[in-house]
Amino acid sequence: METMWTQLTSTTLLDITLAHWLLAITTLFITVVAQRYIVRLFHAIARKITARTETQLDDVLLEAAERPAGILIFVIGLIISVHLLNPPVDTFPLISLADSGGRIVSIVIGVWFLWRLLEGLAAYFTARAKQTDSSLDDQLVPFIAKTLKIFLILTAVLVVAQNMGYSVSGLIASLGIGGIAVAMAAKDTIANIFGSIMILIDRPFMVGDWIKTSEFEGVVEEVGFRSTRIRTFARTLVNVPNSTLANMVIDNIDQRRQRRIKMRIGLTYDTTPAQMKAALAGIDQLLCDHPGVDQGYKLVKFDEFEDSSLSIFLYYFSASKVWEEYLQVRQEVNLQIMELLESLELEFAFPTQTLHIEKGAIDV
């Protein structure tokens, strides 16, 4: 046994003893075998852990780490094998190269893990965004994911360049100057993106809502990163920058629970007080009896002596906010009011003028 060990330690190949070759190859073989079983064990443990939790975020994390972890185990085993090989530094500086290459490969593996994690999180939050009413978050999730990936790649390039011995201070300074120039050129775009984020957070409206501002009125068709598309009632399409829209006073018509009906009825001046009281009581009763009228608040008042009529003020709400149903309620109430006034022998007033001519002598 000693003779064999002596031969292994005394015999060299490429200035490296056979004993070091044997240790390095054995370690590398153990690493390859252990990698397969460790990855399988990691997979089994991950499935048991994730099965006990309700959230899917741990599934995303473990799935992202599974394959990079297997490669990292192989890299660590390879570096250990090189150290066990221990080649002469003056002949072949393999250890320093292995350490430097190991750091770079480890960085790449870390970036690969983060890339896979970002993809998993993007898929998870995209599925969550589809469950919401807003379409903005459906577009915002991929946008944020792409931005983070670009930032990850740029950071990885700088870190790898630094570990390879390159000076990145000048490159960072150039990126800073370039970033300022890009930011100045794209300030409106950046403002619109932040406007989109504010619309998403505040949720003043959703796609399909009828909104009204001081400048336009219509139905929201699409909310994008730069602008929001609104279809007006004239069937034209208005594109409003999100930075502008975020600073507007927005009246969301569809957020109301009922629709208001406000109108006046004018009766002729030959209406008697008794007839007026009967008309008021009758209109109030038909509003109470109509199923499409909201009973929370309503007014029927004789409030004005106008130039050509006695004015009755009506103020009530339809129970439905749907425009067609609201118009149907308004039509039915109007027809019932006409029938009521006809039964009371009352007439609607219209603008008239009475001219009185005084008789007298006319000088010529």
C-alpha cells in the first residue's frame, strides 16, 4: 500500500503528481453524482414545502432556484477539484484562473436565477392582474418586468467587467451623462408613465366607465402607458396623455347608483288652487307607485309664478343607472303625468302674450 501511495506521490503528469490527479478526478466524479441526487432531493423538499402553503410565491422562488442551484454545485465541485489538483503556479496558474472564472460564472448563475425569478413573478402577477377590472395593471406588470430585466443585465455586465479587471468608473460616468440626456428627451414619456401609475393606484375610473371632464366626455376604451383612449358620444376617439388626465377633475358618471331626473311642468294661469293641489298630489302618488323610481328622495313642488305659466318642479331619481332603463322610466312617468293632467282638465302652458288695446280718440 505504501509502495502504491509512494508511486502516486512521486510520479508526475504535467508536473502534477498522480495523487493530486486522482483526488481531483474523484472529487469531480463525486460532484457530478451528488449534483444529480442533490437536485432531486431539492426538488422533492421544495414540493413538500410548497404543498403546505397557500401562496404560489414560494413555488416561484423554488422553481427559479432549482436549475441554477444544480449548476452552482457543479461549479463549486470543479473549483475544489482544481484546488486539489494544485498545479505549479509558475508552470500553469490554473488556480487563479479557476477562482476568477468561478466568480464570473457564479455571477452569471446568480443573474440567471434572478432572471428566472422575474419571469416567474411576472407570470404570477399577470395572472393576478387578469382577475381585476382594470386593464392597466395587465400592461403594467410586463412593463415593470422588462424594465427590471434590462436593469439586471446592465448591472451584470458591469459586475462581470469589474471582476475581469476592467475599470467601470468611466463607463458608469458615461451612462450617467447619457441617462441625463435620455431623461431630458423623454421627460414627457416618463411623466405619462407616472401618470399611468397614479391612475392605477387611485382608480378614478375603469375601462368601460363613462367619465366627464371640463374638456371632454365619453366612455373609456383603453388605458395605455402614454395615453388613455376615450370614445365620445359623437363617436370620435380622444387620446388624452396620462400626465394630463391624472391632474384633471374627473366626474365618473358610472359610479353613481341612480340617475337624476330634474324637470319643470308649466300649467296655464286659469288653473285653480284646488286643481293645482290635485295635480301635485297625483304626480307625487304616481312617483311613489312607479317601480322604476327610487324612493329615497323626490320632490314635487309648485314653486314659481312664471311669465306664461304656473311652474311645478319635479326632482327624482331612477332606480337604475343604465341609460336605456333610465329613459324608459322617464318616458313612462311623463306619459302618466300627461294622463293625470288630462283627467284633471288641466292644460300645459306655452309662451304667450296678451295685447290690450285701449279705446280712445286718435289724433291725425
